[in-house]
Amino acid sequence: MSIVADSVLAYTPEVAAATAPLYDRVSRIIPEFEWPVHAPFVDAINRLKRQRNAVILAHNYQTPEIFHCVADIVGDSLALAQRATDTDADVIVLAGVHFMAETAKLLNPEKIVLIPDELAGCSLAESITPEDVRMLRQAYPGVPVITYVNTSAAVKAECDICCTSGNAVKVVESLGVDRVIFLPDEYLASWVATQTKVQIIKWTGHCEVHERFTGDEIRSYRKGNDNLVVIAHPECPPDVLQAADFVGSTAQMIDFVRGRRPAKVLMVTECSMSDNVAAEVKDVEFVRPCNLCPHMKRITLANIHRALQTLQPRVEIDPVVAERARLSVERMLAVGR
């Protein structure tokens, strides 16, 4: 097999022609002078995917040149988990953060799963440990433990079922109990508590992107923008959610914009998502209160290319942990959106 080498990554007329349709997708948000930097990697990655029988799964927070130009499957955490099981590829490249790559590996134990940068972590995943979960079970014996997918496989293995921001309420109510332990996002748990009669026992983890938004900041954007529609992710603090017109998961926020087509919208979440939606929904003006996720931004075209060349770094999970964690994920998938 002939694998594309770094030395041939030049912006040639052939590369320009091959990638022109892809640039059309992102021309609204990537300046033309930047495209010669991205195009050689885009072309090489798309050829390598065919040679490796590989697919790239990209989260909504990935940059547009990844999301629109090399990804095969895109979406939020739940969508990526669901669709990871549908592929017949030999190799899965997860353009996201480490817990997402672990989830893909849990659902595809026989496939090669690559994470282009092993340091692409998550503040939520790092806010709780398996020992913390065992401590909570001792403090609240018999109470089911729900973990947000933004956790390690080791934490998932200690819990009863996973959820995402999109199906959290549905998962909580599916258990048929009076109270649950909900980990690790405090703000998501607080929002879920407003949507159900089930008592929510919270942990104190936060997303370092969403926790930086404030209600005052959101209200300041409304000044002089009477027609501004504000939609927010439930990982944001309560005062932000109170200032918003709509609260939903990343997928629900995207569906809101696609379906409602507000003249002007502010998406209170990681700012690459606004870029990705703006590339598709060209009749909507986006106001961008931009907070970048430093972990998501560790994934680049260059390290995706390198991962496909070397088939490294690979995601591996201890089989005992994987078996227990897989059950938590599969229970979530059975509940659905």
C-alpha cells in the first residue's frame, strides 16, 4: 500500500481542483487566502481514508476545515456514539476528545480507533474519578447513578447508565425512580432538575467553555439587537439559561436554527459550532460570543493526517472496564434521543 507522505503536501493545481467543491462548502467562513494551507491536508486525508478503509467522526466543535471537508460522520456525542456502530470501516478516527474516542472503542472493540492527539481531554471528564462514584454509592445506597457521556470509560464502568445533554431528561425518567445521582456536570444537572419531578443529586463538575458565559454578557448582546434570538447549551450556568430564548443540546440547537431560521442568532456554546452551522445556513446572521475549547482544538488536519499514516495513537481500554462501561453506553442508546 502506498501511503501519502508529508513531503508531497503541496498546494498544486491538481490539489486545488480536487478540493474546490469542498472549499465551496466553507468559503463563507474560511478566507480564500487560508485555503492553500488547508487544501493539501484535506486532499491527502481524503485519499488516505480510502486506502485505509477509514472513517472520520467529527464533533460539532471541530473547526470547519475538519467538520465540512474531511469528516464522514458529524454530530453531538450521542449521534457519534450511535453512528459509530453503523460503519463497516476498519479504522475510526475520532476528531473530538478522548472520552468520545473511548466511547467509539467501546462500541467497536474489534476496530482500530485513533485519537489524533491523546492530550485532547475534557474538564468534565477530569472532574470525577471511579473512586468518587464508589463514594457516592456508599453515601446514597440503592440510588441509580447516571453519568453524562463526558466521562472516562473507567467512570462509565461504575455507573448504571449514560446520557447526553439531548436525552438526559428522558434517561432520568426512564429509570422509574424518585431520585438519581447525576454526574458530573452541575449545571446540566440543575437544568435537568427543572424539567423533571425526579430528585437530582448533583456533582460539581463544570465545562470550562460553557461556565465562562454569564447572564450579564448575554443581556449585553441584546442591547440594540431587538430581533436577536439566544439559544444556549444546558452546560451553561443557570443565569445564562434564564437569559436565553431556547435551551438545548448541540443537536437541538442546530435543529432550532435549521428549522426556525431566525434572522439573527446567538449560539451560547463552543464557537466553532456557530461557524459550522453558518457554513450551512447562509440566510441567518450569527452573533458569536466565542469561547474556544482548548481540548477540541488540539485536533488538527495535520495530526489527523499523521494518525492515518501511522495508525497511531490507538485507543485501548482494559477489557474488564470496557465490558462494564459498554453496558452503560448501550443502555443509553436503548433509551434513544
